Amino acid sequence: MKHLKFGSILMLNIGLSVFLVGKTMASQNDTTIAYDSFKEAYSAGNDALKNGHYLEAVKAYRAAEGLASSAKGRSDAYNAAGWALVRAKKWPEAKAVFKEAVDEDNDSTIALKNLGFACFNLYEYGFAGTEELKNAIQYLEASGENEDLLDRAKSELSLEESYAQTTPEPEPDLKDKSFKTLLAMGDAAQANGRYDLAIKIFKHAAMAASSVTSKGLVANRQGKVLLDDRKPREALAYFEEAVKEKPNEKVYLNNLAYSYWVVYDSGKGTVEDLKKSADIYYRVNSIDSTFHNDMFKVVLDELKEVDPASASQYTVGDDTSDSDSAADVKGAGDDGDK
């Protein structure tokens, strides 16, 4: 079965001689700003980025590009603008700008790595199909960096290719099947990438569920299918249902929190989705401080940048003395049926 991985988190080191795009002027709060030098424009971009004004940072970096004196400077500037667009959760735009950075300097390992990162997330977040996975592999291999992401991209592509080569079998007869049998049939369909069929089977299983435990289990299964199908917004309702049935089940809470995070990080949601993710991860952390607190920390770091007041309400427990370790518990996309 395909398992959902944690969203990619990439920290980009952008030094002073970094980005450029075609004008020497930038608009800020409806005021046109003219810059006298690359350094001035680039510094303005850095300040805007630091303060969370990501689109204003892009404008300043684009102004800096027009003042660059070399292809290397232009590439660095595009790279910085691309990162600002990543922070703004504008993935298609970020990819286009990172591609400009590589076109200016195809020896830049950072630009190649970031272009691969953007391509991967265009696939991961449902903006594009396997062509972007192939692009991600190409650019990541050329960069020689981020081996973990490269391995993920190769694994995802291998799965997609195996799904494409599988000859679909006729839809099975679901009549009079037991709950347990339906779960197994749904799992098999999901493992073969037949997500629509898996959802259909799990819906039958939901009708056959007779207890709180079984209802929560099948709702969680449906959410997992939609996550694998890169539809996190649709997955939310099922994970909400699973949590409704079993409010203190940390696995269901974790999957719900993760889905809200993906909706936000993909740019298809809002800061409210990020806040919900943080709140639910806090509940998970309160139940088991060792259970995926790495993702809780990721979400809080993001929230600190966009809404420091909200982030200040939370603390992360990290009780390593607990008998369970991070290696012993299940991850995102878990069943909860140990």
C-alpha cells in the first residue's frame, strides 16, 4: 500500500548575491519604489521576506534582477524570488522562477535542487501528473543534493508506473461481503492505485460497520485513500468522522492534522487550516508526546511566521522516557488497527 510521507520541508540558504528578474522598480503598498543598486533592491527583498511579506519580496527581487551585472547574479536573484513564492505557497509560479534561475546558471546546485523540489511538490499537491515527478528526478540528480527527496520521487514514480502497467480487473461483487472482507478488498484496490474503486468498496464497508471502532476504522481508511490520491481537502471529512467516532485516537487525530497541513502547504487552503493543524497536533502531543511531534514542530514553526500570537499558545511536549518511540508507532496515513 502506498503510504503518505511527510510534506517536504526545504530550508534555502540565500546569501546577499542571490536573485534577479526584469525591472529596476518595485511596487509596494501601491507606491512605486526605484532602487539604485542590486544590493539595495536585494536587501529590500530580504527585509520583506523576513517580515513575511512574500509577494512584496518577489517584487523587490525582480527589481534587483534588472540591476544584476552577471548571469550568476540573475540566477541567484531568480532563486531568491522562487523561495519567496514557495513561502507564499505559490508552487506553479515558484517552479517557473526556479527554471529561470537554472536557465541563467545551469551549474547552480541550489537552483537545480530547488527546481526539483518545486516540481516534486507540483506532483505531490495534485497540480500535475507524473511528468513533474520525472522533472524532479532530473533536476535533483543534476544537483547532486537532497538525496532523501530524490529517493521519494523515484519511489513515487515507480508506484505510478506500476499502476499504469496493471490491467484493471472487473469490479468485484460487493453484495453480502463481510466488513472484514470489504476492508481487505478496499486495501487491495488502493494498493493497486484504483482509488475510485477503493472508495466505493469502503463506502460499502461503512454501511456494514456496526460499532464505534469499525465506523472510525473505515472512515480513516477512506481518508487515507483520498490522501494517496492527492485530494487532502476531500480527505478531511472522513478523518473528521473518524475522530468523531474515536476522539482520543491519536492515529486519526494525526491524519486529520496532517491533512490540514497539506491543504495549507499546497496553497489550496488558508492560515485557518494551518491553525487547525496546529491545534489538532497539540491534542496528539498531549496524548502521546513522542507521536509525530516532529510534524507538530514543523507546523508551529510555520505558524510562528504567519501568526506569532496563535503559535505562542502552544508548547511541544517531548517526553523521550515514554515506552513508545517514534520508530515504534505508525505514521501519517495510519489505520489505528494495531
